[in-house]
Amino acid sequence: MYQWLFAQCFGVVNSVLDKLCWHSMADYNWIGSQFSAFFVITLLIVWQSIPFVALSLYAATTTIPNELYEAASLDGAGAWKSFTTVTFPFIKLFLFATTFLEVI
């Protein structure tokens, strides 16, 4: 699939670049050099990881009780203070686990 997306002659990425009138990049060999191949591989790894990370963080934030946000707002905490004192301490372990799994 990714070879088809980044193919030099008939790849989707080069076709889109050609339609956007970026003709200097429309016939680019994405796998031809070390830098561009590294860029493509990094982009694909990030693209594959986004759903897992998003769902993990969403699940982590749903475990936080609403009473803590209410207590923080009664104490005068704004959005940033609520994040740093309520949200982040609760999702810290989820962030660590998700980062650990993504690095593996």
C-alpha cells in the first residue's frame, strides 16, 4: 500500500503534488535517498500510531471523576490549572505506558 502511495511514476503523493501545481516535486523518488526514505518511514509510523494513542488517551481521560474538575473550578482553577493539577496526574501512567508501547 505504501509503495503504491509513494511510487515515483504513478504514486498518489506525486499525483496530488502535480495537481497542486508543485511540478518540481511531482516526479520525486521518495524512496531514492536516505533522508526522504527516513521521512516516509517516520510519517508512516506516526500515521499508524495516531489511532492507538488517541483511543488510549481518550480512555484515560474518561476515567477521571468529574467531581475533581468541579472541585478545581470551585477553587478558582482555570483550564490550564485544571489540566496540570487534575488531568495530567491521572493520565501520567497512561502516557508512560503508551509511550513505552510506541517506542517498542
